[in-house]
Amino acid sequence: MPDIEEVIRLHSPAKINLMLSVHGQREDGYHDLTSLMAGLDFGDELAVRLSDVDSLECTDPDLPTGPDNLVLQAAALFRRRAGLSSGFSFCLNKRIPVGAGLGGGSGNAATALFAMNRLSGDVLSMDELFDSAKELGSDCPFFIDGKPSLLRGRGEIVKSLPAEISKQLEGQRLLLFKPNFAVSTAWAYGHMRSLRSSDVYEPETVAASQLEGFFDGGALEDLLANNFERVVGLKFPAITLILEDLRRMGVPCLLSGSGSCCFALLDQSAASAEEIGACVRDAWGNAVFFIETSICGTKT
């Protein structure tokens, strides 16, 4: 029988998209995409225990903790899938900024599923957890395992990378930097739809060619591409300008997801983290979120 006093604390990683190619809108309203996604050592911490009713506390007072929060949606879904009546109490130490393109909410929901399953005696298989995550959101399935993976479909088709590629990525040092504004993923996809598709959508063949070059021994910095950059840059030109400036300095960098957070590959950079930070602050001011981190393996 599960121990009602047991508390599970798990790392809920942020993610970056090392490559993101959006191909077009589907009949169901979602978008088909190809992405190489990696989890990070940087992230939130989620503490979970059994309780009479579901509840969520968060260290970020601005984060809604009501029933629309993905963590509580995950609890309701897990209880239905597992056939349980007990509730769960969640305490979220929030470090990942909201509206950053770092997958904070999706990662929290997937981590909640994993923790609830462990507290309940592993009543669901990993495949069942994965299927549950697909119901919660497009990025959620990735976080069930969290290791570098190739995503297709709307993001719910997750394929592990070859072992040698994963080993190459794990431990890569990154600098995350985010301006003092957020970008709504829903807005970004909506704005992409409103533009001429030939200007923003990419054929799957483009993504396939990029991946083939990387898997055949190409440099990681040559893989970096994200067709959200143009879309987001039309409204937020400060993002485009800083990425262009850094690239001229020999810094491989990219927008993560739909933004607004960007990242730089430190191991391949001609500039140090301090030099990159100075450049970003000069352009964006001092109200910038920075964190130096690295790509992790599995989150568990």
C-alpha cells in the first residue's frame, strides 16, 4: 500500500529545441513539425505527496494554481487512468520563466504524472504514462523520459536518438538568456498561420536534410535552425537583432521554441559567457534572465 506520508521530489527540466521546423497546419488545427529537443540540468523542482484533495502551491505568486494549471489537469487525468480516488498535493519550486519556450508547464505536468505513478505503486506502465502525456499537450510526452529526442507529428511522436548522438549532446554547456517579456505559443502559431505559408513554413525535406547532415557527423552549430525566429522577430525585433549580433561574434545561438528565451552553445562559441552576457545586457538592458546550464540525459 502506498505510504501517505511519502513525499517524492523530482527535477522538472527545462528544454531547448536545437532544431525546430514547422511544416504547416493540419486539418485538426495542430501543426506538423520536426524538432530535436533536449532536456536541461536547469529546471523546476516538484514535490508530490498523497492527499485527500488535489492542491498546488507554487513559489511563483504570478503562476495560476487553479484547475487550469497543467499539473492539476495531470492529476485528474492520472486518477481517471489509474482508477484511483485519492488526491495529490503538489509543491512547485518554480525557476523556469513563463512564456520562454522552455517547456516549463509541459515538463511540470509530465513530472507530476511520473511522481503520482511512483507514489501509487507504478500502477501505469511507461507506455500508459506516455499516452496520458499526449492528452495533456504536444510537448508533454517528451518529458516522460526527457533525454535528447527527435519529435515529429505535433510533437507527440518521440523517438530516442542513437546512443552516440545522445552521448555527444549530453553535457553540452549552454547560456540561456530571456528578455523581460514573454511570447505566447498560441500567438506565435496564430501569427505564423496569418502570414503567407511559403514565407514561414518549411518542407519536411529541409528538416530531414539538416538532421541527416548532423547525424552523419556534422557540427552541432550547423544544426541550429528555427523558423519561429522570423515570425517572432516581426513583433519583437530585439530578439532578431541580438541573435544577429551574437552570430557575427562567432556565437552559435537560437530562439528556443516560440521564445522568448534564446540560448548560446558555449562549447562552440568564440565568446565567453561573460562576453555574451555583456552584449545581451547592452542590447536589452539589465532586466534579463540568464542561467548557465547544460544538456542532461534522462530526467529520472
